[in-house]
Amino acid sequence: MQSETEGGHKRAVMDMERGLIVGAVLIIVLMCAVSVAGIAQTPEVLDVSGKLRFHAESTFGPASIAITGVKAGYLQLTDSPTEWGQGGDGYSRRVGSSAASSGIRAVLAFGLDSALQQNPRYFRSGSTGFWSRTGHALRGTILTRTDSGGETLSTWRLGSAYGAAFISNQWYPDRLNTVRHGLVNGSIRLGFDLAKNVFAEFWPDIKRKISRRKP
């Protein structure tokens, strides 16, 4: 009976720790959204160097580096993948994996949006209403503007998310180097993109309200 109680307590502590780390990841994701919000709204067309700068700031900025460390910490806590072990070596492998995967996605995204003349920035909605603007953020995740001002399927986002996921599979243990694992990881990346777009949509309004409340 005592062992069952202790086991339940340990699981509760683990769940709490996981929740804290997930919360930290979400906060840092929102920080990433804020960090790129300034260049997300500029009306000028991005040339190749501008797109390179956009992806570099989105991937290698302080917030992105922080989220790599937190993500690795979550994987360490959940012992995923188990084959990488614990301790410093295990954490280093997880940090390296997360950083390499992010770098691969940045390279793929830059190559795709430059070649296909797609605009990687998020543009806020001009409408009002929470659901309308949230729907706009979802639309802005699936579709993207072109350099000519049109709108098309966000090939750069979809291709880089799933491409990086499947390439990253190559250094995972064989049991995780599967199509399912690649699809799940790619979809998680798109989920984080949606979260960033939603926050970028509402952050200027939130910031304005906070500023007004200051004495």
C-alpha cells in the first residue's frame, strides 16, 4: 500500500514538472513571436537577404536558443528517447538534436520561400473579434503571401516543418525512425507556428492595454 502511495506521489511530481516545462516552452515560443513581430508587419517585399535575416533571427535569436535548451530539458525529463540515456551526455545529445533540427528547418524554409517567391512573414488581420482574428492566424499558418502580393499554400512552412522532421529521424533510434514519428513531429512544429501567429496577432493590442494601465 505504501509503495503504491509513493508511486502515485512520484507520478504526480513528474506530471507537475512536465507541466512546468511545457509552460516554459510556451512562454518562450511567445517570446519568439514577440521578437519577430517587428519585422512581421513591414510592408516592403523581402529580398533574398531579408528572408535570410528573417529565418536567422527566428531560429538563432536568444529566445530560440532558450527554447532549444528547455525542449532538451523536457526530453531529458521524459527520458526520450530512452536510448540516449541521462546525465550530461544525454542532455548534450538532446540539445544537439534540437539545435540541428531547427537549423535544418531554417535552411529548408529559406530555400523554399526564396525559390518559390513566398513571403515568410505573418501579417496581422485588419478585422476585429477574437475568433475572426484567431481564424486569420490559422489561415496565415496554412497559407502565405507571395512576393507579388498574392496568396498561396505555405509550401515553405509545410515543407520545412515536415522535411526537418523526417531528416531529424535519421539520427533517432530505429524504433523512432518511422513515417508516423516524422508526421507527428512535423505537425507539432506547425502547432507551435500557429501559437506564434496567434500571439503575434494579439500581442500589439495586449501591449497597448498594458501600457495604458501604467501610472
